[in-house]
Amino acid sequence: MRQRYNFGYLFSEGFHSIFTHGFMSFAAVCMIVCCLLIMGSFSLVAVNAENMFSDLEQENQFTAYIDENLTQEEARALQDDIEAVPNVARADFETKEQAQEEFEADYEGNPLFDSLPSTVYRDRFHIYLEDISQLTQTESAVQQVEGVASTKSAPEIAEGFTVIRNIAGAVALILVVILLLVSLFIISNTIKLATFNRREEIAIMKMCGATNAFVRWPFVFEGMILGLTGALVGFFLQWGVYALVSRAISTSDTIQLIKVLAFQPMALWVLGAFLITGLVIGVVGSMLAIRKFLQV
């Protein structure tokens, strides 16, 4: 015969147990909050770093020089063909006169470059990419566009961005996984200490015929409540810490070049991640803690 449980009763038992063992419950919530703050802070740093890398990648470009036999109108007309190349985000046209002005401004006062005619320069396009890791393939495709005489790029910079981005992503993932495992270990042992004080109660219940599931469920609900409580507290603390750090960076004269994303657009994602992580830590930690004491 299938056994049925009154989950309302089991939930109530788990809820009341939190207040019965108030100090240990408070310690468990504090540990969950600390673990989530560490993981959340590091994850937000990784998100901001990723955003900064994306901005830097968008600034990286290569130049396509137009055949000098084409008129300026014919050169401008190549923009649609260049922007149709896969991975090209946009192409900005620059006339030979504009190129001359920039060159003379960069080398102002150098007599070797004074009074060079604009015919020495060529009309050109500054081409921005969607994915900097595909620079070489995109540059080769642009060279095939009729009217493009040559291109100039810095592939070593693109490769550097790609390597740094991949390393940063791998390090972020590894550290988050390590922190999650450490959090589970800490919470499991914290809850195990609370459970140790109730080992006689569990033994009596088992001797009276209570099944493992009946004994386990109140602890699972207790861990669930503690995990969600820690997640909510951790979320609002994370918001406050992030706001303080953002304000400090924006008002600093030395590090104000660092661009920090606003927290509000990320708030729902952060809250969801905290709730799920807190729930997993609380439930799994409780199940790991109670497992030893069910062997009566």
C-alpha cells in the first residue's frame, strides 16, 4: 500500500524547527548569505569584465583601402557591399582629405610630412566586426569585394583579446563551481551540527516506526526555508554593496575610466540565480546532513 504524507504537517515541523534551534538556523542563514555574496560579487565582476571586453572589441577594427582609380562617389557606393560581408558590424567611410588631416595632426611639426598632397592618400573604410576572433576570415572576404585595393589590420591584438576573453571565462566558471562546492560543504556541516543536537529525537522516531522519508522531509523543508531566506537577504545585501562600489568608481578620479553596468537591468537575473542557488544549497545540504543520522 502506497504511503501518503501530510506535507503541510511536515512543512510546519520544518518551519518550527528553525525557531526551536534559532542560533544554528541563524548561523546557517549567515553562511548561505556569505557564500552567495562571494559568488555573486565574483560573477558580477566577470559580467562587467565581459562587457568591457566587448566594448574594447567593438573599438578594434581594420582598414580597407579603396582603388585609387575610383571616384569618391564610386568609393562610397562600396559601403553596402562591404557591410554585406558576414561578421561586419558596420563600415565607416573616410575620404582621402580627412585621412590627410588626421595624418598631419598626428605628425604636426614634422617637416618630413608637411604639405603632402591628398592624392598620396586613398579613400578608405574603417570596418568594425561583430566577432573579433573571426578577423582573418572577415578581412579575406572584404579583400574579395571589387574596388577594395588592400586592407590593414592588427591580428595580434584580436588574438590577444580572444585569448584573454577565453581565459577570463574559464577562470570565472571554475571559481564559481569551486565556490558552490565549498558552500555545499560548509552549509552541510553547519546543518549537521544542528542535526547532531537532535540525533536522539531522530533515533526515537525511527524506533517508533517512522520511515526515512518521514524523518527527512522536515529537514528538507527547513533547509529550503533557510536557503530561500539566505538568498533574499544576500540579494539585497549584494544590491547595496554593488551600488556602493559603483558609486565609488564613478566618483573616483583614478578609476572612473572603468565602466560599471547598472544593477537594475540585471536584478531579476541575480535574484533568480540567488534563489535557485540558495534553494539547492539548503536542500542538498540538509539531505547530506541528515543522511548519517538515519542509519539507526
